[in-house]
Amino acid sequence: MNYKIAVIKGDGIGPEIVDEATKVLDVIGEKYGHTFTYTNVLMGGCAIDATGVPLPDETVKICKESDSVLLGAVGGPKWDTLPGHLRPEKGLLGIRSALGLYANLRPAVLYAPLKDACMLKPETVKGGLDILIVRELTGGIYFGERGRRQGKNGEEAYDTECYSVPEIERIARVAFETARKRKKKLASVDKANVLESSRLWREVIHRMAKEYPDVECRDVLVDNAAMQLVRDPAQFDVIVTSNMFGDILSDEASMITGSIGMLPSASLGEGKLGLYEPTHGSAPDIAGQGKANPIATIISAGMMLRYAFDLQAEADAIDTAVLAVLEKGLRTPDIAGVGGQKTLTTTEMGDAIRAELRA
Ligand code: NAD
Ligand code: IPM
Ligand code: MN
């Protein structure tokens, strides 16, 4: 079977990590008899440099015509002073919105060999960690009305958080259905003690919980959730939350599983077309130095095989190869932990994973 993948390498470490992921897909293709054809498209800072805008129409068109989209990361200091509507990040928000990708699944799994890279005490994580953050991705404060105006004290700026009932219902549905297939425990994270949008969020969640009596559902205020993730992360199975809270909590969750370089994600909508991207950013501080961990992107490509193409054995093979490499003690600098062992470059880590796949 031939699968058409639109590839957005993006900025910073984006091209380095995406190349490792597509080379992994090629090995899967050889081994299982599939072909993956890639169309490189521009988004982010590189698109601004080439075309003047962060998300060219051509990119949206090609993504829509593809079977799936693989993304590295966008952004960097070069474009940080541009006005909001011309920033690289606006391209990312634009593609998520244009493709209707309202559900962002961010699994935070602690791989057993990485216990040393985890910042928490061994006894806190001894049973392992397997948390799924279900982040709302096309609403909330990211997409609310914003602007600048003259107030009584001069210039002021505002961003608004707004959620409609259908927007909450559809993300809640994803979360309840996913929880049902896991440990049946759902934590809905909000700030209902202050925000009206969170109070509506909570009402909808409670209403829907009645449809899922087999799922144990509870509310957690976001400040407490941030604390509980460090105090006792194993209490969580599925977390469902708004766009901004999900952004923040997923970076936090990544660190308790070892490194942000390990956390993949899938951005999904109603149809089959999804966007697969690491949780981390373009890491300008290490770009071009071969220091980036490609694993988050490689596992994101694995999620693509699983969710977009229903290639379960192939996706399992990627997860197994990553685990095998970690078990052998192979590490990029971000997961090296203490002890100063010799580390692999981005390409060497990709090579090691591909060697496992071929073995
Ligand atoms: P970042 O995630 O890029 O980097 C934070 C820290 O984590 C850095 O020290 C970086 O070196 C490290 N890191 C990140 N990914 C790594 C990897 N794969 N391997 C090893 N170390 C890794 O966050 P930031 O520095 O706040 O943002 C940099 C730029 O990326 C900004 O322009 C931001 O807007 C953008 N960004 C883009 C995305 C995306 O495209 N999906 C996501 C987050 C941030
Ligand atoms: C992420 C990123 C993006 C977000 C930015 C770059 C727009 O931080 O994917 O987590 O906040 O969604
Ligand atoms: Mn983020």
C-alpha cells in the first residue's frame, strides 16, 4: 500500500528530527511492504523567509490531499519580533484549525530504562507512569478574541478564553472513549473556581459522565493538577483539559517521563487526516548540533501508523525498537542522566533504532 505523507520539517531542530523519523518509516516500508511518499511543505519561520507568510495556501492544500501530516517544530528567535499574525507559531495554529484537529493526544510514558533520567524520586515512579493528556486544540484562549486598545491607563492588551458546548462535548467524548479503553480513570482539569469558561466545561463534563458510568471521572483544579503531577503522577490515567492548560501540563508531564525529547503527539479531528508532531519545540539552543533527541518524532510517526493507517504491528515494531535501544543504554544528551556516559548524536540515535527494526 502507498501512503502519501505531507512533511513539515519546520525550523530549528525540525529538519534533523523529521529526517530521522522518515528514515524509520522507510525501514518499516521495506520490512512490511509499504511505500511512504513524502511531499515537503513549508510552514513556520522557513515559510516566512520563502513566501512572507507562516502558512502558505499551498501547504494547506497539500496537507488536505495527503493521507497524513508529519511535523517537526516551528519558531525561533529570528522571527520572535514579528507581529502575532505573522509569527511561525501562527502557522501551526492555522494548520491545526484548517484541518479541524481539535483533539491533541499527548501520551507521557516512562520507559523503564529511563527511570534514572526522571527527575522524581525512584519510589514515586516505581510502578511506572502511563498518562494520556487529551488537550483541546482548536479553541480556548488560543483562538479567542485578542487585541490591543487604549484603556484608562494607556495601552492595554487582551486575550479571551471562550468555549462552546459542542467544542467541550467533542473533546470530552474523545477523552471518555479513550479512558474506557485504558484504566477507566479520567481527570478533567479546569479552573472552575475562577473562570466562567471552566464552569461551563465542568457542567458539560458532568453531564457526559452520566453516559460513561464505567469511567471514574473527577475534576481537578489546574494549579492542584500541576502539583499532583509531580507529587504522585501515577494517580493519573487520562487527563482532559483546555488548549492552554494542556500545553503547559504536557511539558510538565514530559519531564517526569525523562525528557521533552521523548514525548510524541497526535492531533486528530473527525476524519482520518491527522497531524503527528513531537510535543517539544524547535529547540533553537541546540539546532544544527546533532544533539536533539529524535525519539519523540519517531514515536509520533509510530502513532501515525497506528491511528492514521491502522498499521498496528508496524507501530508496535517502532515502540519495541525504541525500548530496545534504551535498554541497551543508548542515549542522546537530554536523557543521559547523571554519570557522563558517551552519548549519541541525533543521526546515531536514528541509526540505532533502524538497526533494531532491521534485526
Ligand atoms: P523547546 O521545546 O523548543 O525547548 C525547550 C528546551 O528543551 C530547550 O532547552 C531545548 O534544547 C530542549 N529540547 C526540546 N526538544 C528537544 C529534543 N528533541 N531533544 C533534546 N532537547 C530538546 O521550547 P522553547 O525553547 O520554549 O521554544 C523554542 C521555539 O519553539 C519557540 O519559537 C516556540 O514557539 C517553538 N515551539 C514550537 C512548537 C511546535 O512547533 N510544535 C512547540 C513548542 C515550542
Ligand atoms: C505546542 C506548542 C504550540 C502550542 C505553540 C508553538 C503554538 O507549544 O504544540 O505545544 O502552544 O500549542
Ligand atoms: Mn507547547
